[in-house]
Amino acid sequence: MSTTSPASDEPTRLANIISTMFAGQAGRSHRLSNGETVQLLVGADAQDDCAVFRMDGSQEIVLGSDYVRGSKFILYELGYLDDYDVGYYLAMANFSDIAAMGAQPIALLSVIRYPKTMPDEQFAQVLRGINDACELVGAPNVGGDIGTAERLILSASAMGVVESGGSLLRSGARPGDRLCVTGPTGIAAAAQKYFTKPHIADGAISAAAEKVLLNSWRRPQALVGQGRCLSTSGLATSCQDSSDGLKAGIESIAARSGVGFIVEEKALPVLDVVREVAELSNIEVTSLILGDSVDFQLIFTVPEEYLEELKKIFEGHGYTFHDIGFATELPDIVLRSSDGATRELPGAAWRHANPDLP
């Protein structure tokens, strides 16, 4: 992490860093599957009070906002993440929520609060991380707010558009629907367990496996293409991302749809590195892949009769997903092992507040 560059005031940073990074935004556009268009008329490069979009036709606007802990990420504190990584993570965390709604991201608004002593290069790295993630999903960072604070604090709001009636909700699952997930989970949680435990994070797994773990935090991906497939196909009945963990996502869809789920243990996708970390940590691998882990996969339901059709649509775009269970009329959510025995889903689901507090 460089500390040799000066710590400029805000106007100087605006002139020397921000203006250069944000140049040439005006005129960018998106076209939805129904032919409707969205065009950015005034971006951050214009340095007006707000960005301006022109939207044609009938569309739904999707908005989401997420705060991340910036320098309080434990892996940042331990030196495994840098300022570029946390900026990148901020943008992708927000775009993942847009993807889970089936929308096309069109913009990000970011809030960057930093200590007065932060060197210019360190500040620029945060901004580069944000902007590079934005470029990957085709949605520019159109502005927001910068200013000083006691430490690095990052927040953002993402904006997307979707065809009229195309927003994916958590509330549409019906009994008999298949429960699916776009990919393996538990990777981010495994990374935290591995790298925060000195007695196991000492070459216990290969360098390639360690890279897989760290990339779950350094380079997470918002699954925009998969979300668009789910929305434009019209086949998915519910959807959300797995940023609170697979268990929490399943529970959320169940609660909002008024259904239960039987999850097939043998169908859960598991990466070898997650299995290795579970063994090193002496914990059940199923608890790790179902528990609190910010993996940004998409969890969704689809009527059984449309399952194969959706698989073909995904395959046509180079994507896959895993069928891991089905919705039931009874509200119970259980894990079924290969011998037919059932139990409650293992793992600790993420909670945004302490349930024990009044």
C-alpha cells in the first residue's frame, strides 16, 4: 500500500484524479430486450449536481444501496485486501442486488469518506476499483459524494432498468417449484476462516486454492447476465442473491412466498477448497456452504415443467445452474441427505441485527 504520494484537498483531488477518471460518460446507452432505451445525458464528467438519464418507453427502475466496511474488512486489516479491492467490492456488492432483480445496471452513485491523511494514490486506488467494477458491468459511476471522515467509509447506490413487469421478486415461489442456485457458495466464509486462523493459514492448501479463496473478496462478480436470463425468459418465479448466505436466501424466499423447501444435500455444489477448509477447521462442510458467506450467487425458483427450458437458455449464454431442491406447501425448510433423513438446514444465517437485543 503506497503512502508516498501527498494528501491533497478535495478540490485538488477533483481536478487531478476524479475529472480524469470520469471523462467521456455522456452518451452511453442501454437497450432492453423490448427495444426500450436508456441514455446517459449528463454524467459525473459534467460536474453538475446530479446525473441525468433519458428513458424511452415503459420500464421499471430498480434501485439498491449498500454500505461496506472499507478498512474494517478483517481481510483488509490483515493485509490480504488493498484499497483497490475494497472499492471494487463496493461496486460489485451493489450491482449484485441489481442482478438479483433481473435488471440491467445503468449507473452507480458512490460515497467515499476518507481520513485527511490518506495519500492521493491510496484515494485513487479506491476510485479505480469502483470504476473498473462499473466498467465490467457497463454501468458508469455517475457521481455521489466525497469528503473526509475518521476512517475510510464506503457506500453506494446502484441503479438498473428492466422491462415492464420483469422485476424478479422473492415472493413468487410456489409449491413444486424447483430451487436453484447459479454456483457454489461458502467460498467467502471459507476465506475468512482460513486466513484469520494463523494455525491453519500457513501453506495448508495450495497457492492456487488460496487465490480462489481470496478472489471471492478481491474480485466478486455480479451475475448480471444470469439475472437477465431469468428475467427475460419469464420462467423464474422468485430470485435473490446469496450475499447473506445460501441458508438466509432460502429462508427469505420461503418467508416471502409462504412456502417451505426441501434441500437435497447431495445436490449442493461444493468447491474442493471449501471442503479442504472445512476439514482444516473441523467444521461440517454443509454448514460452511449454507451459512453466512457473501458469495453473490443467485438463488431462484422455477416451475418444474420449465426447468429444462431454462437450462437451455442458460447454456445458450454460456451459463449453468444447479437444481438443489424444491418448494413445499408445508413451511418447514429442511436438508435431506442421500439416505432420505431430514434435518434443519445447518449453518448460521446472517442477521442484520442481534435477535437477542430488545
